[in-house]
Amino acid sequence: MGSHDVASLRSAAGAVLQGLAGPDAQLREDQWEAIVALVAEKRRALVVQRTGWGKSAVYFVSTALLRAQGAGPTVIVSPLLALMRNQIAAAERAGIRAVTVNSSNTVEWDEIYGRVTGGKVDVLLVSPERLNNPDFRDQVLPHLAATCGLLVVDEAHCISDWGHDFRPDYRRLRYLLPELPPGTPVLATTATANSRVVEDVAEVLGLGRDQSDVLVQRGSLERESLHLAVLRLPDHAHRLAWLADHLGDWDGSGIIYVLTVAAAQDVAGYLKSRGHDVVGYSGQDDEADRLEAEGALLDNRVKALVATSALGMGFDKPDLEFVVHLGAPQSPVAYYQQVGRAGRATERADVVLIPGDDDEAIWRYFESVGFPPEDRVREVLDALAGSGGAMSTPALECSVDLSRSRLETMLKVLDVDGAVKRVKGGWTATGREWVYDAERYERVSSARRSEQQAMRDYIDSDSCRMEFLRRQLDDPGAAPCGRCDNCTGTVIVSGTESASVITARDRLTRPGVVVEAKKLWPTNMSALGIDVNGRIGTEEAAEPGRAIGRLAGVGYGPRLRELVGPGTQDADVPQDILDAAVKVLSQWKTEWPERPAAVVAVGSNRLPLLVESTARGIAQIGHLPFLGVIEHVGFSASGSTNSAQRLKAVWDGYVASQEIEAGVADVAGRAVLLVDDFMDTGWTMTTLARSLRGLGAGRVYPFALAVVR
């Protein structure tokens, strides 16, 4: 390309950028280098640049220039709807026609595909999951591959199972790339990838076959606005009190990250009670609620979102003034990505990590739900091979004891490996030989453990914190920042008003969690020999239940884990827990249609003393008859993790004694309180409520010391 052509191309690129970002926007040299590689040289590029660097500007400018040359539409594979919404709005400002296909606009898919085929779309954004939707994969993707002018893989670290946010569907791109016409440029972008992840991404995308034809661009991960600090406080009460006392110190808005859904609910509730305008945010919230929460923060209608990692890639608010972590993420790379949400358009943004005593217990839980063991995988493959047709995920739950989320992730990995295929109606086995790569899975697990140690080292470090994070991401320019607490010798004021600590402790020790009753039986239970289906009848259903607290919560969680967690010793119920149970029941009674007439305990193989003494204690205090224990017999159901398998395990797993039958007959038609140590899936309480009602009981109120979620 001659100098005149280069100048003309750069002028055109500058005009597009100003349409995207405003009249004062100017292309930087590193952005221009990537655009030239894609537009003028038709190369492939892997761009690793910090959040806010302007990666979307590169692919939108490149799209406009390539379309002007007559190229086909750009296809952007992007992981989150929030990211898609923001990017479509940005593209429209520059006159770039962008559309998306996702689960929220299914009724528009046919019309969108028609516009793409008719050349009326410049950019099509798709989620990685869409790549393996049967209709999209078989009918739309071949046309896109043949006509694509530029393929963009956004948040490309999701391709790598070494990364902190691995998504199996991304790895299907390895099959898409060979279908692209020769000379089709490809851009992969990410802000959070160390060298190991970069190498894996390059291998999956075929970017490493001929390095002379690939631009690999790694920029500095320094963020000059970020002021990092670690604040150690003695317990959850002090942490909540400090946050409530100091949240108003920031003029602007921010994000408070927590490790669990339960913590998001607990912390948001407490801060609201202290007068702060915050909203909880997690992956369990409805999509509409998440969108509303994001919009409220973007518009500064709330002070902060109290969020799990579900608020991550794709959320773009350049003027966030603070990011506080109540609890440490288990990866410095994930931590860097989250704190990188702040300070993109502010001179200063404060980043405070407040580690918790139970962080590592939460890490261990997340580690325990990694890729399933080989015997579980083989069970799924055998079930599919013997099915004679497609099996849905709920149907597969009757053949393998895995939670829905783990089963779906496993199926996606098997799909990418070629062992199964997603079709209309579910999944089928391909018959291809599949090898369980135990060595790779162990290497990934080992890497996760190394990352956890690095997070401990970050917390304990007396050297520059930003330099530490940049080295974890293999940033060659890592150097002391001169701004963090260690560089400046600054110590965050840790003091809180004693009244605030008392208030926080009172909130944390306030027991009571509502547990919704099951309404539907699991699908396909007849395959397991259990003749139930559809809606649970009102004449056999349990009432909504109660528990003292959540095992993963920041209030009663630590105390309840001591009592019913793995490895705990069985003993009579402690007085403080019995007192808490009485408080919950006292609050609950205002909602009872009728007061219980008797108490029944659920049999436990592990903690029989705890459960029975709790039930007897409640009965004595409430002046109610204790009818006895429904004995647990036959086998253990403790390992069951999905609804179908759990229901199968408990269906015939309990026997009511003659004394209980006689006792229920004595209170015929009246309510019974059913007591257990903890509730997880809820099927034990559902099944036993059905049994008690079959013996003549009226309403059944489930009560447990703890609820898992």
C-alpha cells in the first residue's frame, strides 16, 4: 500500500472513530497498527490490551473500512448481552448497522437473518452459545462463514480452560475458522490473559501456525487512576459496619463485589437498612431485574451494585469511582478484570479488598464443582448411546447425578470434543471415541490452586500491588505504581463507630430465611420408576418453609457451617441455635394459616442428635407433642445433586414408625412442623410432606437450621 493510500485509509479511519467516540477522538498508533493489519493486510491479530483501551473501536473502524471495500459483514462473537447492547449503540453512532441474535429476541431471528443475507447489516453480534444452536449452526452459520468480511472474537480468554471464565462454546470457533474464505481477517481481543492463556487462545484459533501472518499485540496493563489497597478487619460485623460508615465517602458510584449469591442478598439488605441506595445483583436474578440494576448504576440512580461475578465482562461505566471486594476472588486475573471496571474516565478510583475468614471455604466449594470425574462422563455417554434418539438435559438428569449447570457444561465440552452433538430435542451420541484427558484436567486444577496461592500472596504482600497484578498477567512493563497503599505507606482508616458494629452484628445475627415450596415434579421420573409428573397437587404439597440462615451467607453462615458443615460432630442442639430457631418460628407464626399441632423430625444418618434435639426443643418450648423421627433407611442420599436423582434417593428412603402414624392420626387434618438440619434441593421435605399428608396431616411446615443456597 502506497503512502497516499495509507494516508487516505487513516483519514477514513479517523472519521469513523469520531462518529463512534466524538469529534475530539484520535486513533492511537497501537490501534492504527491493528487496523492496518486487518484492513490493509488481511491478517489475523490477537490484541491483549487493558479494559478501556479501545478494542471495540478497532473492530468497528475496521468494519466500516472493510465494508467500504465491498467486504461482507463482520461477525462478532461476544459473551454478554450487556456488551452487545453497548456495542450496538456505539456502532449506530458511526452509521454502522449492527444487530444481535440472542435468547431475548427469538421472534426477530428470521427477519434478522434475512437482513444479513440481503446485505443490510454491517455487524452481526452472536453469543458463543448461538454457535451450537442446531438451526443457527446448520442453516445460518455456513452462509456467514462464506460471506464474513471480518471475524471478531471478543473476550477471547473465554476460549481457554486455563482462563478464569472458560466457556466451552467458544472452542467451537476452531471449526469455524477453516470455513472462512482465504484472506478473511480475524481479530481476537481480551484484557485479562496471561501468557499461558494467550498461547491457548492462539492454538485454538489457529493463530500460531504462521507467526509471520499474525499480529500479536500486548499493551501495558497499567491503570494510572487505580489506587489499590487491602483492608483487614476482624469479622463480618466490622466489615459491614466499615462499608456502611464509609460508603458515603465517595462522591460517585461504584461496585461492591461479593463471592456468593447469598452474600449479595445479605450485604445489599444491610446497606439498605443503613440508608444506602444499593441494589443486589447476581446470575440468579431475572434478566429484566439485572438490566434494570445495570441501568440504575449507569444513570447514577443508585450508589452501588452489590454484585457477584455475574457483573463482569460487558458492563461499561467509565466513571466508576470505587470497587470494593467483600471477600477475595480466587484468581488475581479475575480480580484485575473486576477492578478494571473502575476509573476509566476518572482521575482517581479507589480499589479496596476486604478479605474474609471464609473466603477459602468458598474457593474450595467452587473448586469442587469442576469438570466431572470420568465415571460420571461415561454414564452420560452410555445413556445417550442407548437412548435411540435425542435426550434432553432434564431427561439425562435421570441417568447421571450431576447438577443441571455441571451437566450442561460437561455436554458442551463433549460436543466440542466431538463425542456428542446438540440437536433439536436435546443431545445425541456421535459414536466417536472419546478420551478422558485426566492429565489436562489435573493441570488446570493445579493452575487454579496456584492462582489461589497468588491471591493469598497479594493480600499479604508489602510490595506494589499493581505491579503484582500486572506480573500475574505477564505484563512485561510491570513496575511499581507509586499509588497503592504499599507504595505510599497509606493505611486505610479501619475504625468504625461502635454503634455501627453493634448494628451490623445485630443484623447478621437476625435469623430467618424463606424457603419456597416445590411446585413441579422433575421431568421423566417414570424412567426411574416413580409415577409422578407435572404440578405437585395442593393436597400433597408442603407449605413454604423457613431456615435460620444460609450456609453461604455472611450472617449465620459461619456458625451454621460449624454446626452442619462437612466433618462436623453430632451433638445436641446448642442453646444459641435453639434460641435462633425459636425467633424464626415466632416471626413465622404471623404468616401461618394455622398453628402447628405437632412436631416431627427428619431422620439423619450424620447428625441424628442435632436434628432430634432441635425438634424436641421446639416442641417443648411451643408446648406441642413431639411425634418422633421419620427414620432414614436403605441408602444415603447425601451425594445427590440434581432434582431427579435426589427425588429418586429420598422417595423410598424414609419410613414413618407406627408411633408417628398414630400421632398424625391424633392430629388428623391439622398442621405439622417438620424439622431437619439443612435443606438443599428441597426434595426431602417435599417427599416427606407428601407422606405425612397421606397419613392424614393437614398443612406441613418445613423448618431447617440451614438452607444451602
